[in-house]
Amino acid sequence: MLDKLLVIENKYEELNSLLGDPKVLSVPQDVQKYSREHAELQPIVEKIREYKRLLSDLESTEELLGSGDPEIKDLAEAELDDLKKRRPLLEDELKLMLLPVDPRDTKSVILEIRAGTGGEEAALFAASLFRMYSKYAESKRWKVEIINMNSTGLGGIKEVIASIEGKGVYSKLKYESGVHRVQRVPATEASGRIHTSAATVAVLPEAEDVDIKVDEKDLRIDTFCASGPGGQGVNTTYSAVRIVHVPTGLTVQCQDERSQIKNKDKAMKVLRSRLYEIEMERQEKERAQQRKSQVGTGDRSERIRTYNYPQNRVSDHRNGLTLHKLEQVLEGQMDEIIESLVTYFNAEKLKEL
């Protein structure tokens, strides 16, 4: 482990030198890249230096045990006992910090929620999920902005795409991708039977220009009149934008803003994030050939959680967590669920290592 720690510390010092180099400072993209790497390494470098100080203290304290002075020897023995207790705790912290860092963790996200099986009841559940994530984002002081929404007449949502901007959003929400299932008695059910419906959630790390380049010649951009509520301007101006990425066939559209330029910017944000996800999935598949299974990829085809209204219960099917406080969770109180998933998947990664 010491060899790995030395490599990290040397890399940190190298980044310090680069960020002081006038040639680097003249290229904004390089400054952004190196500053991000430097910030990511700083916490572990501080922990490495704390660990090195502890090893040095251990060595010097052990030398004091050979002192002929009984009082100094007693003090050294007490200090040594304390240092030996601290060492494994510090090593465990370092092992967690040495886990491969997901470069996407610091990013904002594109959140996509779609109603699945269950008709109008599934659409109402999708609306509840979007409200839950919006409330959670609000508690973290993240910014939520709707990019595109397809609502139903009864207050449900067939599909919603939104950006959630803030520090480390992806690190908190990345395990939310998957099939979410609800069990409850619909308001329209006269006989009181419990129905099971589902909605899919996809959490995409928001791609920046430095992450993925999109060639304009690969795009087909159409404008059209927006539909839905919004007054006369909705149906008379060509403000809605549809972008097709010809090489992949990906299609994104946005009509949330009255401005065509703003709609195009939002649509491009979603397109870049989807292309980025495709590239990351390709890389993950290549790595998966060398190991039996992937850990924490958030496969959205997997049923990950059940929300049971009659029992006031939320159950996550990956780590077995069950909470009997459904109402609070749907109000955005998701910290207990999210932190337990982060701990679970970190433990799984440590097992792999």
C-alpha cells in the first residue's frame, strides 16, 4: 500500500508544479483539467501525510522504549499503545480512499423518469418520484431545471427530463438508476385491491465540452411549434427544438423555454450526456471482460426498489435496507437510503480489490 501512496503523493506534487507553469496557465482547458485532478487528490494526500507522521511517531516512540529513564519509558509505552490503536483505523480510511475514483462523481446530472407498466397509476407514481428527487435536491441546495415533460390529464407524468446542478450530485444519485416499483391502492380502484406499477429512473452524468465533442455536421436540427399549455405563443412560434445525432440515431427535443436558443442549449446538454453515457458503458464493457461482474453500474433494467404504501415501507433490493417511513422518503428525506447504498457499494468494491 505504501508504494501506491507514494505514487499518489508524487502525482499531487507534479500537479502543483503544472498549476504554477505559465505555459499551462495560458490554456484554460488544461487549468480546468489539472485543477480538478488536484482538488480530487488533496483529501487523500492530506490523509497520506497524516499516516506518514503516524509511522514516524511509531518509530521514534519505539526507540524511546530503550531509554534508561523509567518515567520516559512509561510515557513511551502509553503513547505507543495509542499509536498502535490509531494505525489500523487510519489504514482502513486510506483503503477506502484508494478505491478507484469515479471521475463522474463531481458532476451534475440529467435525471430521466418514465412511467412503466401500470397506465395512469404508473404516471402518477412517476410524478411522485420526480417530486421526491426535487425535494431531496432542494434540501441539498441543488438547482433543478425541467428540460422536457410529458404530463397526463390527472397530474401524472409519462416522461420528465430534468437537469440537477450542484457539487457532487452524481455521487449521491448514481445508484438511483433502475426500475422503481410501487404497491398501493389506486384512487380509481373501487374494490380496494392493491396494484403494482413501475417507473424507470435514469441518472446520467452531465457531460461537459471537455468530456465529449459533438461535431455539428453530425446533427440534424429541426424547429417546430411547441404543444401543450402556455398561451398563444406556444402554437405560433417555432421555439421547440428537436436534435437528431445522425451517427447514433439519438433524438432529443426540448420545448420548455419560449426561446429557441435556450431550448437548443438544453437539448444539447441532454444529448452530450447521453453520448457520454454510451461511451462510459462501452469502456465499462471492455473492463467487464476481465472480471466476472460489474459493481455499482446502476443498470437501469434492474428492479432496485419497492415503495409499499399499505405497509408504509421502502425496500431496496440490492443491500436489503427496509425503512418503515415511506411518507418521509417521498418528501425527499433520502439521506439514509443513499448513504447506505454508498457504503454497500464501497464494501463490494473493496471485496473485489
